[in-house]
Amino acid sequence: MQVVADSRKEGLRERKRRETLQRISEVGLGLFMAKGYDATTLDEIAAEAGISRRTFFYYFESKEDIILAYVGVFAEALKTAVRESTASTPLGTVQDALTKVFGRIETSKLLAIVRFMHESMTLRVKRRKDLQFEQAIFETLCEIWPAKSRRARLRLVTMASIGAMRVAVGAWSEQNGKRPLASHIRDAFHDLKAEIGAKD
């Protein structure tokens, strides 16, 4: 009985931790969007989320990590979408996954995150060090096409796909999200495939 009780207690603790993490993330992003990223302080985020400054640092090392946490969520969603894709080629699989993942995200939130990542030097530096997005694609492609002889080609597909994604996101952001991001992704991958002579 004690083991069962501990298991239930652990489940409750983990659920509360996830809920607090989500609340801090949503509050932080909301304040960034309302006041501006640089103008928002850690104390304001903590107060709005109903936690202490010390509790904030239990979940995040800095306010930059709130934005990077969203990137981590996107990476996990992308891995799932890659696994679920019915496309027959690695390049088509990544295009399909990116289209689905970014199609589910609220436009205003995604625009804000993209702009914060672009405008903040600290976020740009941290993003360079953090390859989780690219690694998520590569590792999941390797699960689907496990032959070691394909590793180099899958890495090339990953790098080319990330390049296409950045072109698409850049064009979408410049146009203030007037066209769906999925349309920009399709255009970017169409151009990529045309240049390398790939088929869908």
C-alpha cells in the first residue's frame, strides 16, 4: 500500500509541476507580448504567475528560458509529427511534419516568439548553442530510416529542411503572418526540391 501511495503522490507532484511550468510560460509570454520582451522583469512574471522569485528560478534560469521552453515544446511536437507522417521520402516527411506543427500554433504567439528570438542577442546566442530542433528531426528520421549508410544523407536532409523552414518563417514574419505559415513552408520546400531535382 505504501508503494501505491507514493506512486500516486509522485503523480500529483509531477502534475502540479507541469501545471506550474505551463502557467509561468504562458504568463511570461503574455507579458512579453503586452509590454515587450526587454521591458518585462522576472519579478513581474513571478507576481503575475502567483509564485515567488525563488520558485521562478526552480523552473527557469532566466526569462530567456521561457521562450526557449516553447522551442523545446515545438521540437517534441515535431518529432511526433515526423513519426506520424505518411510521406514516402525523408524530405517530404519533414515538410509534412513542419506544416502540421506550425499550423497548430496560434499566429500571434508564434509571431511574437519569432521576433523575440530575432531581436534578443541573448536568445540568438542560446539558440546557436541549442540544436534540439535540428536534432529532433535528424534523430526521428533515423528511427524511420535506420540504415547507417543513410545517416549522412539524412543529416543533409535535416540541414536543408531547417534552411527551408527559416526562409519560410522569415518571409512569413516579414509579411506579419498575412499568409498562413504552411503556405510559406510549401513554397520554400517547392523551391528547394526544384533546385535539387527532388520529387515529392
